[in-house]
Amino acid sequence: MFSCNIGFYFFKKTQLILGFFLLIAPLSLLSYDANDSTEDIIQNLGSSYSWYGILDYKESHLEVLDKKQYLSSIDNFSPDEELRFTLDEYKKYLEGSSDFFCRHPSRAFFITHHIKSLPKFNYQNCKEYLRWVEDGDITSISFMYVTGYLQNPASFFGHTLLKFNRGNINQSLLDRSLNYGAETNNDAALPYVVKGLIGKYKAALQEESFFRLSAEYQEFQMRDIYEYKLSFTDYQKNIILSYTYEMQFRKYDYYFLSDNCAYRINRILGNALGEEVMPKTPWKAPIDLLIKIYDSGLVTDIIYHPSQTTKMISGIESLSSEDKILFYSTFNNKLSKYQNFEKLESTSVKLAAIEYLNYKKLKAYKKNDEVILEDIDRARKNILLSINPEKTFKKNEISMAAFPHEINRPTRVSYNSLHIERMKVAHSFKLRGANFELLDKDKTKITRSEFVFLSPKITYFDNELFIDELVLFKILSLNDRKIKIPNERNISWGIDISRKNLSKSCYPCSISSLTGTIGKSIYFNDNSTFYALLDGSMHQSKKNSGNISNKIQTGFLVDIKKTKINLGFEKNKFEKNDKFNENSVFLDIKFNINRDYDFSIMHVNSNKTSYSSIAINKYF
């Protein structure tokens, strides 16, 4: 039985035999004769990026060793041979004697697109695939970027997923999303990072309704989502839909840095576009993929899905000065003391109060605090009942201050020239992957923060070449919120696991160290923040320094157009030898020229050894 629509059926019954012959004739021409031009077509298609991707073939091996997924032998696998078997199998499918392409539709779309003589693939009899594409009702595909989440190592870099849109904006929460992630069995942070780095997890593509992922990311984890709607041809859309249909039955090895959500979404889109989307770096980061997608010209629209934190902050920020005083006087108490809300006469205050209580409810839900949850529900109920249903009001609209793709390109190579008092000049090169630092240009972050992972610095000094520094893991969150959240302290915190210099007074003298940071920051305005931090470090002893030290640091962060400044004071104290105890004033200035280049200068004036440096940074 035929499963495709064929023009020959418009002929008379007596012409069916002729029609059938004309239908299969193009297939019979694929004789695989070395002198035939068809062989050139097969070789070109068999070595193409899209064909490799559809087969999950990478670097001369199959990523999925499942015999059911292939027509040829997986031992000594050949993409060319698999293509030949696929063409033969398509002939059987047209004759009604094979259902292979209902399980592997991406191959059918691929070969019929590139070999024009083949009849187009008709999937109407493929019931499961027809359900997957929702009877052809999917109108577009969106790339979703979820902002970083500093409370979970799996999410420091951000997250990516896809969404299938049916066109009804009012029902977008019901659209289907595809989420790729590791099967971690809820491992803790340290085991996750270790196992993720060495590939001890399996990963899979999961289909979920967008409202479930929205609840997880926007509400439970309180992360913003940016939806980038993409423009594809019918063929490209079919490849994405069909390949993701096949992916849901496969499992892949998961690597935290190189084979993660960004890499797999990159592979899905690359199969449709016929080329690699992401830059060819050893790591694959969500922000790298987002920037490349935006630069490709595929984006037609950007939709912002704010987190519950953003909704709450926006609601408070929109209040008048009088209403803010009323809001804070009401909520700077324990929720259990709330009994009525008659004094909340302003509808704007009531709406901001609802968003705040929604935020606190999510916090209490994470802690499984049933008493607080009951108090919050009671408070929410009282506020909602106090709103006059006959009075019209407009809910606060949240606008985007900036887009994630507008930041500096995340991968950076720096040249640094360091001059230490009474010493020779040190020349260094430093690599930073898809990370970010305090002085980077990025308006999408709610608070100032930095995250650096696996960043080496190689230095030439005094006729020697050596690894000067190696940041394994560094995170700092100042929590300098513009809007104060009632009943929250907003403490600054950080962790630094690095190999770095003990002091410039004994340069070079690298030590391995573990540092914890705690402190407080004060937001002045959009362009300035004050901070005070206390560091406690455990490290190797160098020149009788001891294994413990602490540092007090205070400073101002100031933005002046494209220039970012960090001015402050440090006081270092070591456990044993006071020769490394140091008081210093520092000035660090970064000039953000554009997305590709910037440079920075730094000067430290110390009671022990003063030094200056200049860095030229190139972004990729």
C-alpha cells in the first residue's frame, strides 16, 4: 500500500502500471556505479554535516550504539553505506513493505530534499510521528534561553531548550518544549560536577509542556527566560521536528562542558541548517549558542518570560514613594502577624503585595514550611478579597532592560603586561571560556556577579615560562539589589578554588587555595555600588606563610558609559609570617570598546610592593 500522494493516480486505471514504473524509475537509476554521477551525489550527501548529525555520527564513531537505529552494521560503520541502505529502504517504503521511516522520518526528509527525483515523504500513516507534529499544526520553533542560576552548579552557565509553537499566543503555556538534560539521580553539587566532567551520566531529550518548565525555571528556580522565535524553511522545520522525534528514544553520554544542553540543541539546529551553529571551541556554553543564533539572522521576535523574582521587584519598583512606604511598613513584619489589610487602600500596593507573597510562598515551599505557607495563603486571600471587582486597573508590564545576546562575546583571550616594583616586566596570556566577571558589560544581570571556570594564565617572566594562575572555580554574587526585598538580608557571598599568587612581594609564588567570601553590598543607583567583603582562605604554606589567611576588602563599583571602575582597599593577614601582611589601595578600570575588544588597566599601591598592569582583551 502506498503512503504518499502521487500525481499518477489522476491517470486512468489502465495507466497504473505505467504510473508505477515512472514512480520507481528514479530509484532504479541509483545503481551506485562508480562512473555514474549519482555516486558523486551519494558521496557528497554521505559526508555532509546534516547526514552525520541525523545518524548521530561524530568524529568517526556512532554516539548511539543501538542496532535498531541503523540499517547497516554498526561495526566499522560507514555513513556512505548507511545512505545506500536508506535509499533502498525508501524504495520498500514506497512499495508499502517497510515502516522504517515512520520511526526514522528525518532520513526521509533529508534524502527527498536533496535528491529531487525521489517522491516526497508523506507521513500521514505514521501515527506516532503525526502525533509528535500535532497533525502539522506547529507553525514555528523557538529557541529558549534560561538565565544562570547560582545556587546549582548544573545551571551556572544558563540553560537552553526548544519550544514548538502552534501560533496561539494566548495558549503558549500549552506549547510543547524539548528539554535536554543529564540523568543525575539528584546527585549533590560536587558529585555532579565530577561525574559530569568525566562523562559518567547519560542524558536524554524530554518532551514537556511549556507551563511545566515555566513553573520549574521562572517560579521554583526564579530564573528569567528569553524566547527567540526562529524562521525556518519547511524543510528545515521538518528536519528539526523529525530528528527530535527520534532523539526521544536515544540516550547520550553527558559531559558538563562539551556535550550538554547547548551542544545538543546546536546539533539539532545544525542538522536543519547544514552546518555547525556554535563556535568550534572545546566547551559548549548556552550563551555562545544564543549569540551565534542571533547573529545568524534566524531570529524574528524576542519574547520575555520574567521570573517570579523579576515580577516582584518590578511590582515594588513601580510604586510611588508613598506607596513604597506603605508596602514596606506592612511587610517588614512576620507574615504570621497579618490579620487584615484594610490599610492597603492602593490597588497598586495590593498587586505588588500579591507578587511578593507569591515569591515568599515559593521560598517557603522549597523549605517545606507548612506553617508559613498557611500564613501566606491567608494573606493572599485577604488581599484578593479586598480588591474592588468593579474597579478597573492595569497590571504592571515588565519591559526588558537588555537582551542576553548584547553582552561581550563570552570567550576571551587576554594579553597582560605586569610591572612589579623593582622587578622585570611579566608578559601573560589568559584564557577565559564562556564566563563573566564584575567589570564585564552585561545589563541583563539583576545584581553584579561573576563566574569563572577553568581559566588558565600562562606567564613569561625572568626568562621562564610557567602557569601563573589557574582558576578552577570562582563565583561571587554581590546581591546589590536596586529594590530591597522585605525580610531578606541580601548577603554577598562567594567561593574561589584556584591556584594563584600568594603575594606580589614574592612573585612568582603560586599556591593552591580554597577561599570563602561573605559580606554586604549597598546599591546607590544604576551606575554605582558599594561593597564590603571578608575572605577566609585555606592554602598551601609558602615561605612560612602558614595555611590560613584572611582579607578584608571594601570598594566602589562605578559605571561611566562604556567604562567600568572598581576602586577599593584591601587588608591581608596571614596565620604565621607577618611579612606577607599587606594593606593596599587598588584601582581597576575596564574600557568596553565593543563586543569584540576592550582593554583594562590596574594599579595597586601597597605598603609592601606596588604594581601596575595593562590588559588587552579579545572576545570570540
